[in-house]
Amino acid sequence: MKKWFQLLAVIVGAALGYEWNTGGNAPAARILQELPGTGGIQGPVIWTMLAGAAAGLVVVQVADTVGRRWVRLGEDYMVRTPLSHLLSGLFGLILGLLVSVMVFPALGNMGAGSSFLPVVATGLLGYAGFRLGYAKKDDLIGFFSKWSLPKDKEPEAVSHEQSKILDTSVIIDGRIADICKTGFIEGTLVIPEFVLEELQHIADSSDLLKRNRGRRGLDILNKIQKELDVKVLIYEGDFEEISEVDSKLVRLAKLLRGKVITNDFNLNKVCELQGVSVLNINDLANAVKPVVLPGEEIVVQVIKDGKEHGQGVAYLDDGTMIVVEGGRDYIGTTMEVMVTSVLQTSAGRMIFAKPKLLEKAQ
């Protein structure tokens, strides 16, 4: 292809050299006659054709070198930029060109420079439209997604059912995979690209604990995508004007009108203040813990001392802490206890009990 372009450039350059020598007042011949030492040159047409061919070959070489670099940069940019962003910029470009078409008559009626002004206006308005469309990409995506929903359904209800946005903490926690496996999560799990980048940074951390947590999160995502029958969407957009990941999650939830799945207490409060629906894994875990009523008898293993004198501490399988009155003497043993009271706190459920042996003795 390059050789064909070189041949075409040589032919066009030679033709232009011939036209320059023979057309009009033959400027090439007159210049050659005026140059010192060129009075004996014969066949000025041949010389100008050769010069034109050489100039065409040089132009093709320069254009090939520069053009390849620009094409490569353009390809890299196109690959990195999400398709939704490119479509938003294209939409703005089309609007800018339409505006330029509407102002053509006014520019054509102007005096000097009227032939040049439409070209300049087209370039400026097209560029301004592209930049405006790219800057408003998130608003445009939300606008068109709203109109693309089925008309017989309520847009808000459909979006809330379909979009469940995961944050970094709930991915690292890992319980989301088990919940998805049970089928309690409906719709599409949305994993933002900025959350993936944060997980990548955590996985590359020099701190061993952080590195293990980040790698665990990536393994959980891989499990959800490959092993579970759940729709997963990687949202490639980003909110460059926002630096905090939590704020980006809130903005994305508003854009998609979806729900944020998290176990972060602070993000939970921010979502509530911003009017964004949130599903808290910790709240779900507390809700599904077995209900224990005062007077029931359960078998536990006392494993350590309590805060008060003589108390022992045991745990149920779901992690619920049981404070056993007088259980210090039974540390390391499995025993049957009777529930005396149940206390619900913000940290979870706490059960108070006493050994059944003591109850019988009384």
C-alpha cells in the first residue's frame, strides 16, 4: 500500500510540475531563466516534472512517518476510552456540525473572508460539540438509558431491580459470593472499573495483610463471574471530577438508579443521606441469625474469660457472643446453658446465659 501511495505521489507531483511550467505565464520557465547558471538548461518542463515528482515522494514519506504515529496514538486512545464516552462525544460533534450548517448563510453574506469563515466555524463548532458531549457523557448515558427502558414498566422499578453496585469492602468480605449462590440477589451485579482499580492497588500493596485482602477480593470476583449464574457488568466509566471512591459509587447509583451493596457503615450512612438505596451485608447477617428466646437451652463451649468477674464467653456458629454467668470455671469445656436474656446492639446480638447445672442446683 505504501508503494502504491509513493507511485501516486510521484505521478501527481510530476503533473503539478508540468502544469506549473506550461500553465498561465509559465512561472517555472521564467524562474529557471532568471536563476544564475541555468541559462544552458534544456527542457525546463522535464526539470519541473522531476522536481514535482521528488517533492511528492518527500511529502509521502513525511506524511507516512507522522501519520503512523498519529494513527497509533488514536488507536490507543480509542482502545482506552469506553464506547459510551465515544458515542457521547460523537453525539456532541453531530450537534456542533448541525449548528455550523445553520449559521452558514449568515457567514456567507459577510464581506471579506466569507469563504474562509464557514470552514473555521465548522471546525470550532464541531470541536466544541465533541468536548461538550464528552464532558456530559454521564448525563447523556442516564438520559438515553431512561428512554430505552420498556414503556409498559416503571423506569425506576426496572432500574432498582436490575442494578446492584458492589463496593470494595463487600467484595473483599467475600460473603457476597455465597449470597449470590443462594439466588437472593436478583438482577445485574455492577462492578465499577474504579473499584477494580482500588482492588488492584490493595493487591499490589507492600503490606502483607492488605495484599492478601486485595487478592481475596479479586478471587471472589473471578468466582462470581465464572462459577455463579449471575449477570455481571463491568462499568468502564469514571467520574474524573470526583476523587473519593465512595462518592463515585453514590454518583453511579444515582446515574443507574440502582442499589449499592456494602458492609461499610460510613458508606451506608452517606447513601441514606443522598437518597440512594443500599443493601448492607451486616444487616442481612444479623437478620438471619437464629432467634434465641429466654429460657431456651443450648450447648456451647466456653473459650475465654468475660469482662466481669466469674463470666465466661462462648460463641454460636454464626458468631453470636454468649456471656455465661459463672462460666469462668468451665473454660475449655462444652456445657449446656440456659438463656436468661438477649440484648440487640448496633454491633450485633448478645446472649446472656447461665450454666444449666447451676440452674438445677437452685
